[in-house]
Amino acid sequence: MASDARSILLVEDEKAIRDAVAAYLDREGYWVVGVGDGQSAVEEFEKHHFDLVILDLMLPKLSGERVCRAIRDKTSAVPIIMLTAKGEVEDRIIGFELGADDYIVKPFSPRELVARVRAMFRRAQRAEEPQVEVLDFGDLVIDISGHKILVEGKQVDLTASEFKLLATLARHPGRVYNRMELVEKVLGYDFEGYERTIDSHVKNLRAKLGDDPKNPKWLYTVHGVGYRFEAPAADDAKGTGASEG
Ligand code: CA
């Protein structure tokens, strides 16, 4: 194996799928470790550094859900792509709630998966590029360069996708983004039908920010269109000036 190759942990119990996907990824120059059950996945993850995890949801020994949790307990940084069976809508939602960055529905073409993997690495690389940028909204501080956020002074961990989503919206307060734009900007590809994943990310983001969708402070739903970010009550704060409370 080339030591500078990106490493991928591939967790899939169906050998035919695992072998096909591994072959495609290998051809792309990635270093792939394939395992067939959840327990082995956790063990491999503890032994080696991986740059990305492809994780089937339905697995023997330990479910993909539990594996995802175990990985997220150790690090929030590694991108995770979940594999779910067709129609398991709730499972996709579960995947995002657990902190997966993307999902792909079976049956899928290995080509599409490879495209997702590439997009995921492009995003990770962009995130690593040095740039000093801090968006300060008072109770919410988004440190783009440090890839972290502070809510009321406390650091809150976001997944790569949640961070990208928040940063995208917050860079242009007041601008309405439709879901398809957000899919392209946040997930890095333009396949149709994945707009709903943005809703899941927004839901998670709101929970982490403590933002109430019925009475939002930052993230506003624009019905039938998408979302926008608002810098809260800057005018009020400046206008009164006299008291600080
Ligand atoms: Ca399976």
C-alpha cells in the first residue's frame, strides 16, 4: 500500500457488494480495509487511522448504528457515509442523527459511491486549507478556520456536514438558499433527490445550537424554498447601547 494513499474502512456484510466497492476504490488509488461485521469494524477503527468510513446500517454482531456511535465517541472528524437499504427512510434519518455525513441507498452503482467518496474528500481538503475567517454573531461564533463553533461561549461539536451547512448560510445572512443549492454546497454533488438530507442536517444543527424552529434565532425555514440565516437583533443591541445584560 502507498503510505500517502487515503485510507477507507469499508463495513459491509454482503461480500459481493464489499468486493465490488473495494475493487472500485482500489482502482481509484485508495487504501481499503474491508470488514463484514460491526465488531470487526470497531476493532479496525481502534487499530488504524482511517480518512473515511463507509458503513452499512444492517450488520451482524454490532449494527451500523452502534458502530457509528462508537466511532463518533472517539472522533467527530472522520467522514462517514452510511449505506442503507431502499426505503429505509427512518434509517437514513437515524444515520444523520448519529452523525453520518452522507448516505447512499442500495442498490447503488459503485461509480456513484466513488463519486460521493471523492466529493467527501474534496470537502475535507477544503476544510483543511488554511484561511482565517471568524464569523462573530455574539452568542454564536463560527470559527471557519478553526472549524469550530461557540454557542454562548461553549464549544459545540458539529459533524463536517453540519458545519459546512451552517458556515454556508451564515456567510450570507438574509440570503435564502434552496435545498438543491445547499446539497451542492454542503454535500458537494448534484444528484437529485437528496434535498431531504439537508432537512435532517438542519434539524440536527438546530438541536445543537439550541435554536427553536418555531421561534428561530438563527436558522429560518423559508417554506417551499429552503433556509436562511439571520444575524439576531444586531440593530436592537446597537440601538439601546446603554445597558448590557
Ligand atoms: Ca447489511
